[in-house]
Amino acid sequence: MEKEQGTTELAAVLVAVTDNEAKVLTVEQGTFLPSGPLTPIHSSLQAGVREWVEKQTHQPLGYVEQLYTFVDSKRTTAAGQPLIYIGYLGLVHEERELIDLQAKWKSWYLYFPWEDQRRGRPDYIDSEFLPFFLQWLDAADSLKLRNRRLQRLNMCWGLEGFEWNEEYILQRYEMLYEVGLVPESPRFEEGRVSEHHVGSMMRHDHRRVLASGIARLRAKIKYRPVIFELMPPQFTLLQLQQSIEALAGIILHKQNFRRMIINQGLIEETGQQDTSGPGRPAKLYHFKPDILLERSVSGSKLPIQ
């Protein structure tokens, strides 16, 4: 088992939306999130994560918030204790020219391909995943456990009357891990399902940290205006909708989405138009000044198409 000198590591999930694609900043050929040990020189946890991110990637940080504390049972400290991760979520604009050569922006659907349902529910969920889930159900050693597993399965994957919930990304990943369908799982066997369908692996539990960050952001865009951190100063309503769709992995109802955004008073017209496209010029909007001060808005469910 790998030995670590420190007791706590900081790992950052840095998210950007570029060209209607949700991306995450990675290092080490996409196998790690930016991370590093917490040391006494850091005045705070956030100062530590900012230092490690800037040192490893040169990506400037804007909005940052703490996620969760994770225990990596596969790794231990020099004293034999499990390593602790503290995860952070950061929202940034993709920096292409100045970031370190080892840092790469990757689509987060490279790691969780089943989460992108903008073109509909992927067929392989039912054709490749479901047979192994059913075997997992049948392997339960009691009826009570089988029923509990069945409820988890239906809830996580939108089966038997349950709707697909885009926030359950961590639960879906952990179920794939438990059944042995992702490379990080000790039960994984190559060839059981297509490697393109289970996503690229990450080392040291970083894919689990990434799933937690995506879940947090998918939840927050429904009740707080954090999306403005990822948008340019001016944008069209279509660009705003496509950015939220990229994050949520679902298609939204166009008219209902626009009505919801306008009724919540999040944005206002700039008086200018976007003439870059081939069609009719579209109105440009920006977020209202009070939104930029992190004003809370009422909770709402995304208007799915």
C-alpha cells in the first residue's frame, strides 16, 4: 500500500464551460485533479488549494468553495493512517494560453459518459450495464438487501417509474464501482463492458471527488446564480441555455427555460445584439448587478424538454 508523508491532501475540481462543453482541469495526462498536501505554511485550506492549483496549472482561480472530506482507504500515511482528501469546487474561465503544459482541460463526460443525456438516454445503460446490475441484485444474501438494492438501482438510473435525476452522479458512479464495472474497482474485469462506456479512470479516488463536484454544481445551478461565474460578460439566452445544458447533461424546454430565467429577474438586456451568427441577430444580456453580489434566488427544477 502506498505510503504518504502528509495526513491531508487538497484536491480541486475546476470547472469551465467552453463551446457548450463542460470541462474539468486535469494533470498527469488526465489521470489526476490538481492536488497536493496541506502543509503548515498554508494560512487556510483555501489558501492551500489556491497555491497548489496555481503551482501545478497556472490557471487563475475565481469562485472557490469547499466540497467534502473523503477518506482514501487504499492509501495510508507514514503513520499507517488512511489518507484524508478535502475537495474543492472552483468555477473559472478556461485559460488556454498560460496554463502549464502538463495541465489539460478535459470534457467531464470523458470520465462519466453515461451522464451526457443531451442526445437522449444512452442505449448501453440498459444493454450493457443493466444485466450486471440484475446479477448484483440476485447476489444479495437476503430479500431485504435485494429490495434495498433494487430501490437504489431504480432511483439512480431512472427505472420503474423513477425519473432520471442529474444530481445522482456520485451514486451512479459508486454503484458501477460496487458492481465492478469501472477500472478503479477491485472487482473490475476488462471486456465485461465497452471501455468507452465506463469512462476514463482517474487515480487515487479522484474520479469520486470529481463526481462530487459535478453533483454539487448541478444542484447549485437550480437555486443559486453560480452560472454567471462561467459565462462571458454578455451572452444570448441560447448561449445561457446551452451552457446550463452542458453542465446538467440534459436538454431544457426552450420557452419554459426563458420564462423561468426572465421571471426570476436574473438578467437584463444590454441593448446590443449578437450578429456573429448566420441568422437573425439575437439580443445580448448580462446578469444584473445584484446577482453579481451573490443574491439568492428561489429554488426551481430545471424545465426539462
